[in-house]
Amino acid sequence: MTGIRTLADLKARCVIDDVTGCWVYKARENYRHPVVTTPLMGRSVGLGILIALVTTGKAPDKGMTNYAKCGHKACCNPRHRVIGTKQEAQKHWAKPCPPERRARISLARRAGSSVDESVIEAIRLSDKSASSIAAEHGVSKSYACRIRTNKVRAPLMNGASVFAWRP
Ligand SMILES: [Zn+2]
């Protein structure tokens, strides 16, 4: 997980949660407090510092933290991040939402999408190339890739590995 220089680099390493809009950073270990190596600092930094770097060009001032107001410590959505003190950050720690309830919310959100679940399923199971899938189903190639890697429209209940935990 090296080489993050821009917000787009960072977003590409996240799974977008369609309930909360969180960009959940995928880390193999230490996932509650992901630490990332970036050429911008030449050392490992926490996500808060990294997000501040790629959005404003500088790390938060001493004593300040760039916390997730959504409460999700692995969230990289800059719209969910605020600079504040550690005490302010603590007030925003989220309570977990039960997986069934999350699944219901996701389904309701997805009902408004022009791409329905059967198409999503077909794209996920297809072994054709991303370009032929895109042509066949009328979606963009990058959207097809993101469906196949479960970065968007992830399976609801067995997607629990991504959605079940909260910091
Ligand atoms: Zn968030």
C-alpha cells in the first residue's frame, strides 16, 4: 500500500459504502487505525494526516487531528473529515448499525439505480473482459471493474467482512 499521492489514489484503495457514503480504506492489518506509507511524507502516517495532505497539501497543526465525523476511523471521504481536537473527535465515534438494517437501507438506495441487481450479479459472475461487459450491459468499463472487485454494489449480507465492523 504505497504510492498514494492524490485523493484519487486514495479513493482507488477504498470501498464505497452506499449506506453512509464512507470511503472505507482496505488495509490488511491494523484496520482500526490504518497506517499508510506515502511518498508525500516519506514515512507512514495515519489516514487523517494523509487525507489532510492530499486535500490541503499540509498535515494538521500540532495537537490537532483530522478526524472522521462519520465515526468511521477507516473512512477517507474528505467530506466526512474535519480538523479538530482529539476530544472533539471522540464525540463522533459512531454506534454500529445492525447488518440487516444496513442491508435494507442499501436495497432502498439501490432501487433508484438504473442498473438493477440481476445485471450487477451477471457482471460479477461474468468471466469476459471488462470492455465486453461494459458494452454488453451499457455501463462504463471502470464501473464494471468496480462491481467485479466489490468496490461498489457489494453483495449485501455476505459483504459482512466489509460492512459488519465499526471502529
Ligand atoms: Zn465516512
